[in-house]
Amino acid sequence: MLATELLALTLATFAVPAFAHKNREFHNVHTHGIYPIQPRNYITPETRRDSYDYIIAGGGLAGLVLASRLSDDGKTTVLVLEAGGTGDDQKSTINAPGLTYFTSLLNTQFDYADKTVPQSGAGGRIMRWPRGKILGGSSAVNGMYIVRPNSAEIDAWHDLIADDSNKAYADSWTWNSLYESMKKSESFTPPTQDSENTAGMKYNAGSHGSSGPLHTTFPAYMIPMTSAWLPTLAAAGIPTSQDAYSGDNLGGFFSTMAINPTNLTRSYSKSAYIDPLPPRDNLHVLANAAVTRVTFSDNVQDGNRVASGVEFASSVSDTVKSVAASKEVILAGGAVGSPHMLLVSGVGPKDVLDSAGVSVQVELPGVGQHLQDHLATGVAWATTEDTQGTIYQSGSDFSKSAEFLSYVNCGTSYVNGSYLFDGDESFSSFVSQIKATFNDPTTLNPLIPSTDSAVAEGYKAIYQSYVDKIIPKAGMIEILFSLNTPGVITVQTALQTPLSQGRLYINSSSIFDPPVIDPWYLSHPADVVVLRQALKKVRSFSQLSPLKELLGEETRPGPSVQTDEDWENYARNNVNTEFHPGCTCAMLPKNKGGVVDASLKVYGTSNVRVIDGSVFPLSMSAHLMAPIYGMAEKAAEIILNPPTSSSSSSSSGGSSTGTGANGSPTGGSNNNNNNSGAAPVRASWVVVVGLVAGVLLSSL
Ligand SMILES: Cc1cc2nc3c(=O)[nH]c(=O)nc-3n(C[C@H](O)[C@H](O)[C@H](O)COP(=O)(O)OP(=O)(O)OC[C@H]3O[C@@H](n4cnc5c(N)ncnc54)[C@H](O)[C@@H]3O)c2cc1C
Ligand SMILES: *[C@@H]1O[C@H](CO)[C@@H](O)[C@H](O)[C@H]1NC(C)=O
Ligand SMILES: *[C@@H]1O[C@H](CO)[C@@H](O)[C@H](O)[C@H]1NC(C)=O
Ligand SMILES: *[C@@H]1O[C@H](CO)[C@@H](O)[C@H](O)[C@H]1NC(C)=O
Ligand SMILES: *[C@@H]1O[C@H](CO)[C@@H](O)[C@H](O)[C@H]1NC(C)=O
């Protein structure tokens, strides 16, 4: 099985590093429980204050952006509680971009290494969901792509929240607004002349930021075969994008990467937003401190519950400690951590809380719902030319140079439906089938992983946004050029517009037990059809120069896969996460199963916000860092300078019942969530696949 996994796409060398140097540096990590005090902002549990203005639960990507911005005035007191370590003893692994594939922190103590429940739409497999448990969160362990979404996606997000919200807040979530805040987070540096000569990347510096904390640029060295990427795409009918960063990201391009060009190190939320700060007495960072729950006071303010602070502990056996928040508790635990914290705190669907033995503080059926993710697989060929993996494995002096180690995969492209379906006519017939599924309750209802009427309305609103606003304009598939395996060239395909939605819930009241993750992958039949179309296109690239000249035989899936049914079967049995789960605390109206309003406040609370990758209501055709950096920047502005016409925020009302979602297709009136065993719905145009049991991941 290992051989399969090594070839296995999906940036899969993340999951199983091709060359495990895992023991490197690990002699240092047994400082667990000892809190390093060197850098000024770190504290110990004993040196914490009793109370802070803001407590940020989760020192990941969004959490550290907020920590930096909210403490900027030198007065406002901010505490960051991070479940993982500081990562300061892992610097060399974190810093060298290329090592992300070869000496990854995944599958170490710095990775939650979550798993899904078996996915019936994906061969019954249990899938890995890596997630950084370290200051910087997943931005410390990830692949560093900085890609911005399509403007149609952000404007569709705005439309989902606009009618129900204070306009001043809702207008924060338009493309124009997010574009500005994504630029604010960034300092862009053009490629080196060598890199540009090799890969021929295009960019428009005017679309990028020039004075933000996060460094973005391209690797200082590009593998020679990257020169084949843009011309091959062009030969395949995918034009080279001249500027993928100002709202239209269709076409082929090289992504900018989160790399600091001055010393070719990873730029991530900690190195960008925290490490360079001058001493700040008002900002405290406590590592190895998992928030075990948000505590609520007995006060009720305008019908909303008031958080008094949080409790935290370093492990299940540690004594639980508490700390008060005089202004707000901000959850920034990410797409898994934030809904998990809400649920163990008693904020969520009543049936879930009841069965986990958690007393209900705020009944909120949308917590953990609307889960959407990108799924990736691909086609691989043997090559005798040097890949990144070949050079790394050689052990040559060059393979140890900073320039070489700055290479990370960055060739990408987003393609639309008419490309995938060979023309507008067959694409519109596909869209009609998606609409027919939507309009027929017998096909629609089984796709909704909840019988709660508000959640069902949210599912439908999101579905309609995809069909009417996103799929006609934005990329449905990302196609990526992957060169990190020795002797193998992989072209990956990743679904960007999933109509399948799942959910995350708990079966334990302890934050130290993992939540139950059920993405309901490929439950909507259209998703596998889109992947199939993409895989067929990608195989055809092998006939096109200049890629053709680099390729030997196709090693995955190989010549036995020929028919549409074969391809769908292959997709179901080989997709894995592209590491972009989100939407589990969706910003949606409350009567659509929303968790936060347009000001990012949790419905039914007066002072709890969620600010991280869980709040997007929709999947976007982007790797999630760029939109999360932008969203967190915008959120800090909203907190520090609330938009003026905002006195009556929409987040009123305590526990939710009914919420005016008449005509729920399921007729459900409570939260009996549907279960994971449901088979994917089979519309007439979908080939029913025989699921191959033998392709289960072996090393779980
Ligand atoms: C392997 C991998 C590769 C990826 N590659 C890319 C890429 O190339 N480009 C890209 O744009 N995106 C990529 N991503 C996705 C991107 O990293 C995430 O979307 C992003 O980091 C999410 O930001 P966040 O702030 O929502 O959460 P995170 O960055 O995950 O931060 C959440 C933090 O909260 C902490 N936390 C959680 N629960 C608690 C608790 N109870 N108490 C205290 N702390 C808690 C966590 O330990 C973590 O530090 C990748 C992700 C992974 C896992
Ligand atoms: C879809 O992509 C093709 C290029 O592959 C482009 O020519 C066409 O204009 C795009 N259509 C839309 C609606 O963007
Ligand atoms: C890289 O350079 C930046 C300055 O641009 C500096 O802040 C950072 O500490 C450096 N990192 C390393 C590992 O040298
Ligand atoms: C869950 O979905 C299945 C179809 O997949 C349906 O038959 C069943 O009634 C649903 N269960 C609930 C509780 O809604
Ligand atoms: C919770 O669910 C997980 C599967 O996601 C399972 O392994 C675990 O045993 C369950 N725990 C309880 C207490 O039911």
C-alpha cells in the first residue's frame, strides 16, 4: 500500500512524507509542559492575568492576525490560548519551504491528525484530515500556496448574508472589501530573474499588497520542468492568466507562495504577525493551553448570553484553569476547532449536545453544519527527468541549498464548466441536471445532512448560490502540477464547487476527544461527475507538448481506466482532502442555519465571535489562507472600529426555534441529524459505482 500512497496525489506526500526524517530535531520536543519564556510575549499559566479585554482561543492563522491587530494600541489586553506548542524548537523544519514535503510536521505531536468517519461516497474510506497544532496553526505546516478566490464567490457570500444584516457589516464581505484586506495582509516580491526565466510566471504587482506582514513571492529556484506547465495548459485550451489575483482566477498560473524572499523561509502567521512585534506588555501568548470550554455568566443582555471567559488545560490530566474576558471571547480554532469549542461549551444543535451530555447554553442548530471541502486526486506518469523529489533524494550540495529548498509546487490553474464539459451546450445540460436535482425533493432531501429546517434552508441557499452565481463564472476544478515525488510527475485535479455538504459533531463532552467528522464526500452525484471530467482532460495533457516530452508511462490510474464509469470509480476510491475544510460556523442568516452574523458574532451571544476558516458560507476556488488572512484583517477592523450605522445588529434572540423556515422539505422540526451511513443519491445520469474495498488506506 505504501507504494500507492507515495504515488498518491493529493499533495499526499503531506500525509506520508516520502522520506521520513521524522526523528530529526525531536530530541528537543520533550519540553512539553515546560513553558519557554524567552520571547517576551510568552507567559506561563501562573503568570497570566485574571482578566483580559480579548481572549483569543486558538493561535493559528486567523488567531495570530487578530492578536497582533487588537493589541496594536499597546493598551488593549489580549490573551492567546493555543493548544499546541510554540514550534520554536522546530524552526528549521518549519522554515525551509521545500521540507514541507520531506520532513513534515504532519503525523507528529504538532498535527491533530483527525480522521473522518467512513465515507460511503468515497469507497467507504476513513480519510485523514491533518491540521496544525502549533502556534501559527495550519499555516506552520501547510503547502504555502497563496491563491485568491474568484470575485463571484465573495460576492455570492455577501448576497447570502446581505438581506438579513446590518448593511454596514454585510458590506465588509464583498469582493472589493476583501480584496483590499487581502492586500493589506501582504508584501509581495516579484520572482527572481532565474525563476522567471525558467517558469515564465506572469504577475501584476499592482494587484498585490506591498506593506503587509505576510511575505509572498515565488520560490527562488524553479525545477526546470516547470517550464512545461503554462505552454502545455495553453495547448490544452487553458489560457495563461496574466493576473490571477484581482478577482478573475481562471486560467493557468504559478501561485505566489508564503515565502520570505530575504532568507527564503516560510512566512506564516507567527513569523509574519507576532515574531517581528516590539515588546508589548498587553499581549500574552500561552502555548500548550487548550480551551476546554467557554464559560457563560448568568447575565442575559438583550436576550443574548454573555461569555465570562474560558477554561483551559494543557492535557486531559491537567487541572482546569480559568481566565476572564472583560470584552470578548474570540474563537479562532479553525474549521474543526471552533465548532468543537462551541459544542463542548453548550452552543449547538440540541440533539447533539444532549447525546454528548453537554448542557445547552445556546441552542444553535447550524454549529458544525454546512461542512464543505475540496477533494483532490489526479493522474501520474513516470519520468526520467529530474523532479524536485529526485534532486532532494540525491543528497547533492545543491539539494541542501537554500535556493533549492525554497522550491514548492506552485503550478496551478482553475478551469470552468464549459471547459470541463467541452462547450457551453453540454455544460448547460449538466447545469440543468443539477437544477433538476434541486427541484425534486426526492433527490434533494437525502443530500441534506440534517432534518433541522433552518439548516435545510441554508443548504438550499448555498446550493442556489453555486448554481446561479458561482458555477457559471468561477473555476469548478483546480489543476495542479506536482513534482515532489522522485521519478513521478503528477497532475492533480481538485473539486472547488462541492454540492456535497456534511457535518461535524461531538460524541463526548471533552475537548480532548476528537469531534466526529462526516463530510459526506461525493454524496451529491454531480461532484464525482465534475471530477471525472477533469481527470479525463488531465490524461489528455499527456499527448501535448511540451509536457509530452517529459512523460513515460502513465502510472496512475493506468490504462485499465477508460470509461466514464471507470473514472468515477477511480475518483471515489482515490480522492482525498485538499486540506480546505470550512463552513462549519457559517456566516448565514440564523434561519438558514447560520452560526455567526455579518459582524462574526455567534447568534444568541453578546460577546462571542468566531473568526477563522469556519465562517465562510461557501467553498471558494482558492487555497484558504489568502481569504482567511483577508477576513481576519477585516474582522480586526470591525472590532476596533465598528461600522457606524450599526447600533442594531441582527444577532438578537436567544435560543432558536422554527425561525420562519416554512416548507422545510424534510418537514423536520428538531435536530435529528441524518447519519453517515446514507448512500450517495443516484440520479439517473450518474453511473452507479462498484466500490472497491481493497483501496482503503492501509496505514490508519
Ligand atoms: C497539510 C495542509 C496543507 C495546506 N496547504 C495549504 C496551502 O498550500 N495554501 C493554503 O492557502 N492553505 C493550505 N492549507 C489550509 C490552511 O492552512 C488553513 O485553511 C488555514 O490555516 C486555516 O486557518 P484557521 O485560522 O482557520 O485555522 P488554523 O490555522 O488551523 O488554526 C487553528 C488553531 O487553533 C488551535 N486550536 C484549536 N482548538 C483549540 C482549543 N480548543 N484551544 C486552543 N487552541 C485551539 C489549533 O491548535 C490551531 O493552532 C493547508 C492545510 C493543511 C492541513
Ligand atoms: C471558460 O474558460 C474558457 C477557457 O478555457 C474561456 O474561453 C471562457 O471564456 C470561460 N467562460 C467563462 C464564462 O468564463
Ligand atoms: C528572515 O528574515 C526576516 C526579516 O525579513 C526575519 O524577521 C526572520 O527572523 C528571518 N528568519 C530567519 C529564520 O532567519
Ligand atoms: C436520512 O437520509 C435517508 C436517505 O439517505 C433517508 O431515507 C432518511 O429518512 C433520513 N433520515 C432522517 C432522520 O432524516
Ligand atoms: C465517537 O465517534 C468515534 C468515531 O468518529 C468513535 O471512534 C468513538 O468510539 C465514539 N465515541 C463514543 C463515546 O461513542
